[in-house]
Amino acid sequence: MKVTIIICQDNPEIIWNAFRLANMMLEGMDNVSIFLNGPSVRYEELDSERFPLKSLAKTFTLSEGVLYA
């Protein structure tokens, strides 16, 4: 199954949850991609100890997820 998640927010918690969902879906599905739109493209600037966005994005791409921005 192919799944694309579209993120259009700059709220770190929303982006964090989207990456977490995508990483869980990669465990059981073949094709998962994330499309970052608008303010969500700045997700690296929103990285924090509470919401480790860079780490989740790295896990996503290393697990063969596709990230579009």
C-alpha cells in the first residue's frame, strides 16, 4: 500500500506525531512518504528535546521513507 502524509503546520507536536505515525507505518507497509508544505518545511528549526524532529526524520529516511519538501 502507498501512503502519503501531508504536513502544513509549524506546530512541533503535530509534525512530531506525523513522523511517529509514518515511522510506525513503515514497519508494516511498503511505501510511505511525507510531503512538507508551507511552514512545516522549517521542521529542523523546531527540533527540541521534547520533540526530537531531526531524529525522527532521520529514522524515517533511513527506513526508506520518502521526504518531499
